[in-house]
Amino acid sequence: MGFLDPTYLCFMAPAFILMMLAQLYVTSSYSKWSRVAARSGLTGAQAAQRLISSGGLYNVSIQPIQGNLTDHYDPRSKVLNLSPGVYQGNSVAALAIAAHELGHAKQDQEGYMPLKLRAALVPAVNIGSYLGWILIIAGVLLKITGLAWLGVLVFSAGLVFALATLPVELNASARARQLLTNSGLIAGTDEERGVSTVLNAAALTYVAAVVTAALQLFYYASLVLGMGRRRN
């Protein structure tokens, strides 16, 4: 089962390739546009502060965090966490990423339903990611088909979460483009293209996550189906 099973590799090979390509696209896009200074001259933190003020997000604060591309918005503390390259950088990529995370802050402020759904799914995903495959393995080893199918059902929470995440991230990117354009922080078709490239690259990683979760679920489902056929 898993990596020891050639069938697993057959199922997951397309996902592995897509994930690798998505990561390469993110890395190359960020590397290219992080070397292009935005005409506004603002750092990611300065741009974020300006967008916070103009967007009425007065309860949102900004703080630097360690790491590379570790940027995220924490809805519990209302904090925009920016990595050093984004917090201190004045590149097109830095502005795009900072604006994307502020897109999540806007979603939080407005009570954006897909964001609420994703947050509500977190406990189920945390349980399902550990318990699901345990139930599947136990069901297969003990030859209890019902237990194995229960494991598949529990494990499917990961796919539901990935599907729920996709519209949240796409919407945040759309908001980022609008925020940057309306505020005048980006100017010209070249900067607009750079912002779109960085955001599209990030979106591809979430598409890859959906494909990976789906193929992994299909593998476990096929395993249980095969178990049922052998019993018959």
C-alpha cells in the first residue's frame, strides 16, 4: 500500500508531475518579478498599510515573519504576516503577494462564505488526514469492507477542503488585482502582467492540490473496490 504499491504510483504520478511543475512555475515567476521594482517604490509592508487605510481595514495589523513565501493572513488575530522578501521588498512580486493576503483580510471583514466554509472544515480535515488511512488499512487487513469504506469517507475531507480552498484563493487574487489597480500602486501593462503572473502561478498550486487529493482518494477507493471484488 502507498509508495510500496505500484498502483499507487500509477495513480499519483500525474499529481506529482503537476505539483512539481506548479512549484517550478511559482519559483520562477517569483524570482523574475521580485527583481522588478514597482514604480511606486513602496515595499510590500508600505503598500499593505496604504491598502489597509484606503480599504477601511483598520483592525488589521502587519508583522514580518521568517521564511520564504510564508506569507499569510491570520483571521483569528487579524494579522497580515509577510515574509522578509515581501515585507521589505519593493518589487512587483512583493506588492502582488501582500495584496493577495489583504484580499483574504477583505474576505474576513465581509464574512465571505467560502472562507467561513474552509475554516469550518479544518477540524474535519485534521482528523481525516490521520484517521482516514488508518481506517482504510485496518479495514483491508481485517477484511472489513464497511470499515474500509468509512475510512475512504473520512479521508475524502481532504478533497472537500482542497475544493473549498480553490475559490477562496482565486477570489483573493481577483481582489488583489482590483486593490492594486484602484489604488494606483501598480501602473502600466508590464506591472499588471507581473502581478497576474505571480498570482496565477500561486493559483496553479491550489489546482495541483485538488488533483493530488482527488487522485489519492480515487486510489484508496479503488483499493477498497478491489477488496470487495476479491471477497465476491
